Amino acid sequence: MKENLIQKRSFAFSLNIIKLYQKLQANKEFVISKQLLRCGTSIGANIVEATAAQSKKDFLSKMSIASKEARETKYWLRLLNESDLVKISLESYLTEIDEIINILTKIVKTTARNLETKKK
């Protein structure tokens, strides 16, 4: 079976978000860390759900949700980075979430275009 790149990357990203969450908790940052944990791990969960979709439309819906969660994750990472609430380097997280967003955007656009083409 072909390796699913976005599934693999989102899982690795989720593991890194869990580690970041632990660091944030140790630095007594409790509010944003929980938001980040929820949306950062939700990306991969939605991608896994999409792989078991009942239809192309269901697949598109789940991947769109994953894309939204990725964008929310980027928001919280940027907020943490620019607020100086903690002294943790977040550049690698920001780089990875940008790459995940780009992949998900391509998947969503291509799937939507293919669904439109089938309707015609």
C-alpha cells in the first residue's frame, strides 16, 4: 500500500505538539497550550477519518476540517511566538504547519475540482 505522506506528517506533527504542550505547561502557560493541543492534534485525526470516508464528498469535508484546524494551529503558534509568553523557539513548528497547510490546500482544491468535473 502506498505511504500516505500527509497522514504521516500530521501524526509526527501531533507528537511534536504534545511535547510542546508539555513544555508550555511546565512554563505555566495553561490557556493557549490547551487550545494548541486540541487543534494541533485534530489535524491528523481528521485526515485519518478522511481516509475512511464514505464518499468523495465526505473525504472533501474531512480534509477541509483538517485544513481549518491547521490554520487555527498556525494562529495559536503565531500568537505564542509573538506574545513572548514563553521563551520557546517555535520556528520549526511554524515551518511545519505552513507545509501541512500547503499540502492540505492542494488536496482540498484538487478534490473539489474533481467533484465539479464529475458533475458536468
